[in-house]
Amino acid sequence: MKQILNHLFEHKTFTREQSKEILTDIAQGKYNTSQMAAFMTAYCMRSITVSELEGFRDAMLELCLPVDIEHDTLIDLCGTGGDGKDTFNISTLASFVVAGAGYKVAKHGNYGVSSGCGSSNVMEYLGYQFTNDKDTLKRNTDEANICFLHAPLFHPAMKTVAPIRRELGVKTFFNMLGPLVNPAKPKNQLVGVFNLELARVYAYLYQQSKAKYTIVNALDGYDEVSLTGDFKTFSADGEKINNIESLGFERLNAAEIAGGHTVAESAGIFSAVLKGEGTSAQNNVVLCNAALAIRTIEPEKSFADCYYEAEETLMNKKALVSFKRLIEN
């Protein structure tokens, strides 16, 4: 590790193969906590390269416990986190809206590190029991249209570094890896990232894949459609700046979508939105992200059509039904 750290301190980069080897060694516990903390901290202070991200991703997928859920509409709605905005769990709620609309969802999630409440925190609080049992996950997908994949149960590296990430309390390159290493390898992906530089790196990686994808970054720093400002998307159709007003929405104040300070607060908002008791701001943000996910699966549909499909699902409690079926399974 000393050589690796010196390499980083000299502002040098790693090849794809070197990066894969480093992360494999981390996952297998070859380094102590101080060394791993130093390594992760170094990446907080510099930009990650495409080759490094590819190598880290390759190692994670090679080591992970795979999940076999074959379906053409299977999608993950996953953000990198690390935007420091402390919103409520927008992408997780949008996942249940998409599932309620009849699409299959493999939601990859974890505990919050740089935020108060990650998707795993709120799911656990609301009664979901994490599992990596393949039969259970398949049954969840068949009956509720959604399964929840708690990252540490599938990724040895995530489990190894979890205590260090909690102690550091800031975003690390593991935030960047989350959306790339879903063990179900869905054919569709809505990915939220916290800055445009990372969005472009992701766009390059997804162009090399066979997945249908939409990468989203709000221009004011959110890793999702926040409706607090315009947002940029990257997809097979290229880059596009999406204007909030032209989509038919008024700009929101950041306080209207806050709610990630405590798990209890996040869970309260989560339940209220699913029950149809969310504010119009909360509903609109969830529905916009769900619409973008649906359009990723079915790009021939307009955003407006996808939004109405998502809205009908939420208002008719179909998203709530999917949630209850998942919890009861």
C-alpha cells in the first residue's frame, strides 16, 4: 500500500488492470484500516479517471454475489449520493412508482455515508429485512415488481470498507461505484451523479455497454432531478439540458425537498408520499425521476406521457401496493 499511496501523492494515475488489483486486495482484507482510509481520502482530493473507475468496477463485479433476474424492462434507479443536499429518498420512492407501473426494478442501495439517510436506512426502518437469497429476490421481483439489493450483502469490498466510510463521513470513490456495480446487471439504468465531470465519465462507460441508460445531473449540484433548477441528461441520444419551465414545472425551493437529516424524518416523508399524502413538491420530484426511468426503458415515449403514467401509478396507490408486497415477502 505504501507504493500505491506514493503513486497517488505524486499525482499519477493507475491503469484499469492496476485499479482492479488494488480493489481486489482491499476486498480481501490485505490492507489495514489506516491504509484504506488514506487511499480513500486521496481520491477525495483528486478526480478519478475512466480507466480507474473501469478497473474498480471490474473488480467489484467479479467478486460480487451475482443475482440472476433476466428481464428486458429490469431497471435500477441509483444515485451516487455525495451531493450533500440531504433530500428525502427520492430515487427509492421513484423506484416503487416504476415498479407500481408494471416495470421490473432491481434497486441497489446502501446505508447513508455522507447523508443522514440512505435507501437502506429507510427500508430497514420501515420493516424490510435485507437478503441475498436468490429465490427470495426472484419472488420479490415476480410479486412486487421490485427487489432491494443491500450492497454489503453482495459486495465483499463494500462490507470491508463500510466502517471506514462511516468514520470518514464524506463521499469517496465508492459513491461513484454504486450505480455501476448492481449485481443484477440490469439492462436499463437511471443514474444520478453529483457533478458534470463524473457524468461525462459515466457517459463514456455506458456508451461501451449494451444497457439503455440515462445519466442525470442537476446543474445546481443534485444527483437527481430536483426541480430546483435545470438538469442535464446524457443518453444514447446525446447530451441535453432540460429546462424546468419548459417541462411545465415551477422551480422549487431546496427546503421543499429536504428531509434526509434523520432516518425517522425520511421514513415519515417516504410513507406519506406512497400513501398520497406528500406535498405537491415532493410528489413532482418523485414523479419526474420515475418518468425519466420509464422513458429510459421506453425511449419512444414522451416525457409527458411517462410522467402521466407515473402520476397515475402513485395516485392510485399502485406504488404503495408494490412496497407492501415487498415488505410482506
